Amino acid sequence: MIEFDWRAWLERLAKLWRSSLQLRTIAATLALSSVAIGVIGAYMSFSVGSSLFDARRDQLTNTSETATIAGQRVFNNAAEQLGSEDLEVTMQDAAEAIASAASSTGGTSFAILRTPGQEGPRTPADIQSPGLDTKTVISASMRSAVENSAEPRTHWQSVGLPQENGTTDPGLVFGSTLDVHGTQYELYLIYNIRDAQQTLGAVQQTLLLGGLALVLLLLAVVYLVVRLVVAPVRLAAETSEKLAAGQLEVRIPVKGEDVIATLARSFNGMAASLQQQITRLATLSQVQQRFVSDVSHELRTPLTTIRLAGDVLYDQRDTFPPATARSAELLHTQVERFELLLGDLLEMSRYDAGAVEMESESVNLVRLVEDAIESVSSLAQARGSQLRLVAPGGYFEAEVDSRRIRRILRNLLGNAIDHGEGKPIALWVDSDENAVAIAVRDYGVGMSKVATERVFDRFWRADPSRRRTTGGTGLGLAIALEDAALHGGWLEVWSEPGQGSCFRLTLPRVRGGMLESSPLGLPPSDDVGGGENA
């Protein structure tokens, strides 16, 4: 047996509710109109019911008073007949007169009962309609009200009349007094008002059906109106999504002269302006990229010639005078830096043009970190910084482009050496089932919050006057960020003035994997003494 997934169904319904303006509008209109129609219908039903009941009660009150007068007239006409047998006959005549007067309303029962607590003979005897249970229909409070009435008047009370089929019909009981030769009797007339209840039921059914029909009509009208309004909005949303996806030529069809048409024309004008601006910026970007690439390539030929000539001068600097020898050394150093700058410019132009390809392989990142440490160990020793590696063990294997990861590590280590002020530099490597992370932490000057936000900008330096040991080009961290993004990873920075800086590289262990968290904190623990001394 297939179980119904209520939770999934509720989630889909909630998603549909959040995403559909049309559904929310129709549902709100349906709820509000239902409440309004329900309140109006209830008021009308109550009003009609009260009117029917009042009209029926007034009619039966008049009938009861007429029947009371007819019965009393019979007793008054027989006032000289004092025999008990004559009183019984008079009682029968009065009962017939009462029944005749009340018969116009239909469904009437009556009872003539002697008021208890009176002296004298109990004649004539009580009389009532066959099958009438006076104890059930006539309540004690009703009898007390009729018995103690200060003046002749008709009292009434609503009751339920039991039927032979077990149901109960609504009824009214009217009570008044009769003077039978000085003895007080009570006349009770019981009317079945089921016909009024049936009339009220028919009215309520009509109101209910009319309300449902009105709600459905409102629902249809609202659906059509909302569809007319929402359809252009949905079309505008779809068009904007296409524009965001790069389809700059799409436009909204314009029909008519209404507000929606005005919105469509405005949207199309905005889209045309954006297309022109984006096209112009894209053209400028392409020209700039092409210019950088062409200049970099064109400079390689004269740079190679200058490099060869500089190498000859640098190799013979011992034979030159001191000033000339120093110039040869400076020329050699700056030509090397120029070559690095050209290489970085070419690399950035490839990233800008989207022409970068990654050659991934499964490698152990601890080995890559050890190689990077070895490549900068002489620079670290020259600055007095001790490099420490903390690798607690774990997965470590990851599918990465080894060349690009080595370049990231060299950049991070070079920055740490330049800004570490001779203090220890710690490297952490850790991993979990989904990701691997490398953190490089120095304990030098650190950076302000503003500098941290701009540290990956091209050609930006926190302190332009500071002398660099590694001879960087100002593009190292920008290229490192692009290399990390190419792997689908993160390159993040933490820094505090006077406490140093920490760069954390997090990469997915499998190419194309998604990152959710990093195995290392930022920054990791400051306990650098427990790691492996590199």
C-alpha cells in the first residue's frame, strides 16, 4: 500500500502559494467574499426567520383570542343552567366552539383544565384533544403564568411537539382563562408551526445556493481579472530573466494604450538602453583584453633581446667599474620582474577572455605544500621567518591542477614572508569527505578592514612604500583568486592589525563538487609549535 506523503504535499502547496501571485489573490478574494456573503446570508436568514415567526405568532395570537371569546360566550349564554349534567354539555359545546374558531389555522390541539386550588365541586371535568400529553407540552411555568395572570390576557410559549415517527416539530402554546360559573378554568391552544419552519428552510436553502453561486461568480470574475493583470507581469518577469541570461534582444510585446502597454514600452526602452550599454562595454572590454594580450605578446620579442643583452652584461659585471656593475645588477633584476609581469598579464587576459583550461589530477596536497615551502625556504631564512607545517592527517587526496595550486601557494607564502616581519609562518592542511583546505598564517603587521576588502584587487597594495622581498607584480592574489574559482573553491582572508593575516584556500576533493563548509577555521588554532618543522 502506497502511503500519502503529507509533508511533501504541504511543502509543494506552500511553494506554490509563495510563487503564485494569482493563487494568493484568488484565495484571498474567495475567503473575504465567502465571509462577507456568509455574514449577509446569516443576517438575512435571521431576519426572515424572525419575521416569519413574528407574523405566525401574531396570527395565532388573534386566533387564540377569538377562540377564547367563542368559548367564553358559550359559558355566558348557559349561565342559568346550574345542573352538573348541563355543565358537562356546556363544556362540550364550548370545546366545539373553540375547536371551530381555531380550525382555520390547522394542526391545532386544545385543553381546558380547571385551575388547581379552587373550592367547590370539580364540575365540569377537564377536557382535551385526543392524544395530547398536557404534561409534556404545557410547562409548569406556562400554567403558573396563566393561573396568576392579573387580567385577562393571552400568554404564549415556544415548545417542541413530539411526533409519532420520533421527530419533534416546532409549536406554540397559547394560554388564557375561562370563567365557568364562578370557577376559573385554563384554556390552552397548541399549534404546530412546521409549515413556517419549512418556509424558513426553503428560504435558507435559497440563500445558501445563491451565496454559493455568487461566490463562484466572484471567483470566475477575479480569475479573469487577475489573469489579465498577472499575465503581462509574468511575461515581463520571463523577459527580464532572458535578459539576465544574456538574451539582450528579447522584448515585451506592446498592445493597446493602457497602463500595461505603458509599462511594456518603458521596459523595452530600458532593455534597449541596457543592450546598448552592455554591447558597448563588452566591445571596450574585448578591445582592452586584445590590447593587453597583443602588447604582452609584442613586448616578448624586444624583452627577449633585452634579456639576452642584460645577461651578457650581468655575467661580466665583475669587470665593470662599481657603478656600471650595479647598473647591470639592477637591469637584470628589473628585466626578471618585467618578465613576471608580462606572464601575469597574459594569464589575466586569458581569464578575462574565458580561455583558461584546467588540467586536473589526483594529488596529495601535503606534498604540494611541502614543495611550495621548499621553493621559498631560502627567502624565509633570509627574512628570519620559520615555516611550520601542521598536517594532522586524513583524506588529503584531491583532484586539482597542480601547477595552479603551486602558484597559489607561492603567492600566499611570498606575501606571508614579505609581511611576517621575521616571525614564524604556519601552514595548515586538513580535509574531510568533501573538501580539502590549506591555510597560510603570518604573525606580522596585519591589515585593516578596508585593506582586507581590497586585498584581491589587481595592482593594489596595502602599503605601496613597503619593500618587497619576492618582487611581486601586484597581480599574484588576483590570479590566485581566479585559480581558486576555476577549481570551484574559495580563497578567503582574515587579518587584524598587529596580529597578522591568514589566507585560507578551500577546494572540493572531486572536480565539479560543491562546497558547503571548510575543514579549517579562519584562522585555525594559533598553536604552531605542534606542527612539523619544515
